[in-house]
Amino acid sequence: MIDYSDRGVCGLIFSWTGSTLSRTWPECILSMIFTAIFVAVIDLMDGWTVMDWYSKMGHDLLILPLAFLLVYRTGMAYNRFFEGRGQVGKMVLSARELARGITTYVKGDDPITKQNQANVARLVRAYTIALRLSLRKMESNPESVKELEAVLTKAEMAKITAVKKNFVLVIVKWIGDEVMKFKGQLLFDRATDFMEKSVSDLMLAWMGMHKLATTPMPFPYVQMLYFLLYGWMYTIGTAMSMKAEIRYKAIPAAGLLGFALFGINAIGQELEDPFGEEINDLPLEFFEGAANAGFKVMVGQELKPEVLEPGVGAPPMGRAMGGGSAQQQPGQSFGGITRSAPIDVQAVINDPGFEAKVKAEVKTATQLNQLSPELQVVFQSYFDRYDLNANQILDNPKELTQLVTNLAFALKLGPALTKLLEQVDLVEPGFSWPSEIFVAWFLKQAKTI
């Protein structure tokens, strides 16, 4: 996009790059050539008065519908351009608000929380890239799609390439999933609504821009405009040549008229789709940088996709904050109990009967060894995850708060979370709990609420 704020009048008038004349000079020259031919023919025919009617009645009157179509088309294109600018601004604002939300309303500065925040930053970068590819109709170009490979995991890329188009839709869904992982760590419950609105606004901004990029002016309108414009300009010589006093002056006059009328039409063409790669289009790359800069300032370095690749840098219990599936491996001990077969924690939590099972066991069990093997593994996975210093001991108020918060949601005890956290506040400083003591304490508090 051209910045002309530092140019003087001459610099503006005689600029070639980005001007309408740089697009319309062939049509202007053709108008002058056709006019020269008409001038020569009419001069040889000594006036050729048989064409008088066309000059005075036909050609002059056609300028009215032509002018209406030109002005209306240019006005609509101008509105589309600034609507596009508004949608791009909405995208940047939504990204910055999301960055502010996950840093302001999320409690905790432990490694898992930091990783989840950095992962949102990574996915927002993927969103901005996918948005640009969508608006410029480059999603089917293998070379262009490679740009996403730098910020997505192999599994994510496989899902993206499988859908073939509308990558933004998939990525916004992933961003929403990542945001919901913070649900148990928020300063207040309604903070989820705030962050979810930012995610929804990312979707709305893309749909608003996508509408402009994929909906051209109606064909009948453009067809009629071009028929009248080119027909009128390429026959202007017949009308002007009939007047002997301006006959040869009609040739440069046709060029000036072409510059004006073809130029007005070129403005409409240029502004109709503001998301292309032409010099007067909106600089999407600049706005991408603005959206991602908010995360860089508030979150820091975005997560590298390699960290999430299996066996490379993923958290020990699967995806952070309850995503993915964690398993207890054979022979792994927890609270003195050894399992002989792996148990998928996420599968246990997602079981339709899990909530009823939790309520039944919480009523009767007072110790770890009184819980079912599946429930023991759930407690283990969350205890290990929020044992931030990995010493197998719960000895930090932050560890206890985060463990109770996320375990309550995992066990479907979310409505009782407030009372549980009140009990956490009553725990005396200096506590040092192994897993068995924590489970006994948690079961005791759960029975009282």
C-alpha cells in the first residue's frame, strides 16, 4: 500500500507506480487510434453528415447511464475497501484482546501454564497465515501451504491438508480448545466468556473478509458497464469528428477522456478486492505482524511445534492442562500400589459413567487404597502434573491450588470448587504432603461439600 503523505502536488500528479494510468494506458491509446481513424475517414468523406444523428442524439445521451454505472461501481468498491480495513482491524484487536486475556485472567506462572499460553500464540500465528492464504485463494497452492508447516505439528498439518480449504475454521477451533484449558485457572469464572468472545471475533473477522474476497460485483452489472464504457470510448471519434472546428483536436481529447473514464473504472477494479497482492491493496503481512506482536509483548516467545511432537518435548502427562491422553505404564507405582497394565486417564475421565463413579467413591473412600484403580490413576496423573518441582511431595501453596482446581474439574466437581479453594486457604504454611496424605485430605473435604 502506497504511503503518499510525504509527497508534494507534483509528486502525486506525476506518480506512475500505483496510478490508474499504469493500468489503463493501452485503452487510452486505443481510443486515440480509433478516433484518428474516424477523423481521417470523415475528413475524406467531407463531413459525412449521415452520422449527425449519432453525434447529437445517440452518443451524447449514452453518457448518462455510463456515468451512473461508473460512479456507483466506484462508490461500492470504496465501501468494500474500508469495510475490509475494518475487518482487518477487528482481527488485530481480537488477537490482542486474546493475548491480554490469557495473561491477565489466567493464574499461574508454572511451566505448563506458560507452555499453554505460548501454544495459543503459535496457533494465532497459524491463523493469520491461513487467513491470508484463504483471502488470496492460495490454499490449493502446495508452495504457499508450506508456510504453515513452520508453525504446525505434523498431525495438525495432516488435518489441515485433509480439509483442502477454509483452514482458518479448523485453526480457530484449535485456538478455542487451547483457551478452554485455562478454565480451572481463571481469576473469575466469567473470564472464560471474555476470551471465548475474542476467539469468536477472530472467526467473525475472517468471515467478513472472506465475504469480500469471494463475492465480486454481480456479473450483469459489470457486463453492462464494460459494454457501455468500451463502446462509448472507442466510438467517441465519430461524435467529435462531426464538428469540423474540433475534428483533429478530437484525437488528444479522446486520450484525456479515456484517462478519466477508464481511470474511474480502474479505481473500482482496484478497490473491489482489498486483500490481493497489488500495490494499492491492504498490506495483510503488516497486519499479521501487528496481531502477532501483541502475543510477543504479553506472552513472549511462541511455542515451537517441535515441542508438541511425540517423543520430542511434550509434557510427561500428554498435552498440557488435561488435553491428549495420559497413561500409567505397567509397573509404575503410586502411593505404594503398582499397576500391571496401562490405564488411559483421558479415556477414564471421558467415560459416560465417570461422574457417577466419582460421587459413589467419594462418599465411602477415605484413603487412596480404597479407590478404584481407575480413580487412583486420575489422582496420580494430576498429582504428578502439578508437582512443579518434581519431588513427589506437595509442599507449595501454588501447587496445591492448581492441583485442587484442575482435579476438581477432572472429577466433575466444578460447582464445589469455590468451597474446596476455601479449604485450601485454611491449610497451614509449611505442609509437606506425599500423594497418600493429599488424597486423604481431598476426599475428606469433598465429603463436606
